[in-house]
Amino acid sequence: MDTARFIYTSLLRTLIMVFTVTLACIVIVTLIPGDPGELALREASEAVSEEKIREIRQLFGLESPVFNRSLNWIKGILVLDFGKSYRTGEPVLKEIGSRLPFTMKLAFGTLLWVIPCSLLGAWGSVKFKAVRWITSSISLLGLVIPDYVLGVLILLLVSIALKDFENVIPFLPYLVLGLPITAFYFYVTYTVITQALNSDYIRFAYAKGLSEWAIFFRHVFPCILPSLLAVWAISLGRLLSGAVVVEIVFGLPGLGRLFVEAVFSRDYPVIEAVVLWSGWVFAFLISITDALLYYSNPTLMRSHF
Amino acid sequence: MEYKLRSLKAILSNVQSACKQSIGLLLIFLIFLVLLPSLTAIVSDPYKIDLKQRLLPPSGEFLLGTDSLGRCLFSRTIIGGRNTVISGLSATILGAIIGTVIALASLKAPSLVKEPLMVIIDSCLALPDLLLILVLTLILGNSIFGVVISIALSNWPWWARFIRNLLIVAYAQDYVVASRATGISGFRLFKSYILPQILPPLGSAFFVRSARSIVLFGGIGFLGLGVQPPIPEWGSMIRDAMPLIPVAPWIMVGPSVGFTITVMLFQWAAASMRDLANYRNYTFI
């Protein structure tokens, strides 16, 4: 298959996915029972009259039929207008824009230590028994303890063990978020690396007398990269949609916390926008990964399409 | 990815030997979890509020101490454990059933149905499960039933994708093609050539996804959007314990240890299934 056709099909697939995610958003939000206008009023005051409810529904634009509302919403999206938050009255884009830097920092910061650590850990544990023992126990810990328990426990331990724990706390979210991912990555990387190391061309590379460094970066890494790229892209997509639990435990104002706050107060425009963002990011990341896979291993893709 | 040709009998005897260790242990744990709450001699009333006895440390009367309302934490942990684990398990089973039906439909249906189905599965997979579950609980309500259905509904696209891939690869194996050439087809082909190959990865995936569903069920409770009080549930117990940790750290112990043991047993069962298949090429996401 030639490159041009590959680009067409992957672009088309991305577009279809973006469209279905948008449609799914509309369906989900229309299905939510209850009146957000009434709920907002009840949160604010005890006395709720019919007239006030109608007024606030008018303000939120809930009086028009579902179809018109959805159409208007899609029209708004095309010019990047996601409506106004029911809770604060601010434009949703501004709300998300103010939360996104925290989530981005968290996502990239976590992957920045997780990816090298899992690669190094997997490589080390193939080579040395002691390293294997350490890495497998750490990854068992990350695999077994749920992140909310881990977050609370680590906070507790740090506050007991360290006197000046204020200095350490900014690093803890990265640790708690990264540990389960490291565990997962470690297992994947370990299986792929053992497979690569057992192959004939690596044995030949050793026979040529190449250094470990050269073998890893020139022979093993290009071979395992395609299978790891997909895994990395998936978790990056998940992380960019907000680390809900970690943000709640550590009180970080990220996207995940915005989403939970929006769910609590039935802030439909914010809910829709966050779900949309995460779906879109995922769709784009998947197609970028596909392109990278194609680039890094053309033979693999030729057999697939 | 390649399957080894084995008979159903060989796989089942391997499953039996695995059962004796990890899967058996898991079963014993689950049975205990279900039966313990009915032993009234061990478990006192988990709903009984006694403000005179609030925040007591562990003692002979209250094995894990009491919480801020003076309720016995031991009985709450056990009944909460039953709620959490059984809900997670049933959500996985439900999701797997829906996923299997959709997977079969996406393989056998006419292409007019097939293609849209795959697009729907892919776009459902694009949405993060926690976000999807939270929105679905808004629709279905946050009773235990509602949360279980939401987790199942967020689970099925993964199962559909997984089972579809499994079947495609299994039917494409050379020995399956060869046996078809000899005239074996239908149920007999499935029973003696397909099922033995897909059983271990299927079992392993089931245990991993169950552990994940249990953790998700707890996670929604932890966020305060899951099962509402006074029904005990591990996630919401951890949520209640969080502000009280400096005063009464023992509130955390029951649900944390419970989560860890449960997930460990499930992961162990999954690992033994994976080992028995010698099936290391597949990653479970």
C-alpha cells in the first residue's frame, strides 16, 4: 500500500471517530435525567419557584427542543464555542484552558520518568537477577494497589517519615500516577525485550563484539519501538483526559477535577467538552501512532492493510 | 501472535492444576466474602450508630476499631467487601456477555451492520472508562445496580474488540485451515480446535478485567459519585477515612488491605492462566 492511500484512510478514520465521539456526547448528555436548572437553583437557595426555574432554563438555553440545542452546540463547536458553564457562567473553553496546563504538566511529567524507568528496569532485569527482583516487586506494588489507596498511603507515609514534607509533596502526584503505569509498561517492555534478545540478529550483534549500549540503541530499541509506541500513545491519551483520582487526592486543579465538579453539579456544557476533548485527543493520538508505526516498520503495516 | 495446537482435554487438565493453586484460592476468597456476612456471630450490625464509641482503636470487641459514627469497621469492611467485589465481578461478566454478542455480530453480520459496529466500538474505546462511567451513573442512578450497569456498559467495547481479535487469529491458524479442509466444521471445529486455544487468554483477560472493574467500582465510590451511604463499600470507606487519618489511621486499614488482597488474588489467577497458555504475546490494556 502506498503512502498516499495510507494517509487518506487514516485521516478518514480519524474524522469518522471524531464525528462519532461528538455524536456519542450528544446522546449521553440528552439521556441524563433531571433538570440542571432546577438543580442549580436548589443548590443556591431553599425557595424554588416555577417562575425562577423557567427563568434559569431560559438563561441556560434549555427551553428549546433537544434537536435544535444539539445542532446549535455542533455549530458552536465549529467556531470553538463550547457554550457557557452552568456553574460559573464563564465560557467552557476558558474553564478548560485554565485547567489544561496542570493536566498537561502532570501527563508529560509522569511519562517523562515512567518511560525511561520502565525501559531501564526491563533491560536491567533481563541482565541482572537482583534488578529483576527489585523491579518485579515494585511493579507488583503498582499493579495491586489501587491509585487512590496508594495516594493516601504515600501522603500518610511521607507526612510521618519526613520532617520537611512540604518540599516533597509537589513530586508525589507524578509518583502515584506513574507507579501503576510503570508496572504495566514494565511487564510489556520485559516481554518484548526478552523476545528481541532471544533473536538471532542480537546474538550476532553480540558476536560482533558490540557494546551493550550500541546493541540496545541500535538493535534492540528499533525492534521493540513499534510495539511500545502504541502502548505509550494509549496511556498518553488517557493521561491527557485528566488524572481524576490523583488530582482529587492531591488537590490539583486539573481537567479530571473539573470533570468531577461538573458531574456533581450537572454542568452539561463542561461535561460534554471534557468528554469531547478526551475522545478527540485519543483519536488523533491513535492516528499519529499509526503513522509513526508505518514509518518505523513499513513491513508490519503492509501485512495489516 | 500464534497459538499452539492443543486438545481441550490437555488445556482442561492444565486448568485443573492451576485451579489447585491460584484460581482455587481466589474461589475460596470469593466464597468466604459471600458467606461471612451471614455469620452473625462474627459480624455485628454494620449500620448501628453509637456516638459514645466513636473513633475507637482496634480492640477485642471491634477488631478494626470504629469510625466517626461509632460503627464497627470490621463488619463494614466485610459487608463492603462483598458489595465491592461482587459488583465488580458481575459488571465484568455482564460486559463480557454484551461484548461477545457484539463481537460475533461484527464477525458474522452483513457489512452494512459490520462497519458501523466497528466504528462504534472504536469510538467507545476512545473515551476513558472512568469518565464514561461517571456520566453513565448520572443517567442510570447511583444505586449498586446502576453503577454495575454503567461499568458493564463502559466495559463491553473492550471485550468486543478482544474477542473479535481472538477469534480472527484462532480461525486463521494453519491447523484450523487444515482441519477445515478435512471436513470438520461448525460446533466440532469450535470445540476441538478453537476453544482450547482461546480459553487461556480469555480466562486471563477475565481476571485482569475483573480486578480493574472492582478497582473502578471503588474509585467511583471514592469520588463520592458511586453507591450512596449508609451502604458500606470500600471506595467510599476510604473517602470517609481520608480526613480522619491523622486522628484515626486504622479506618484506612480494612478497605486498603481488602483491595490489595483482592486485586493480588485476581492478578495471580490471571498470571497462572497466562503461564498455562504460554501465551506471552498479548498485552492486556
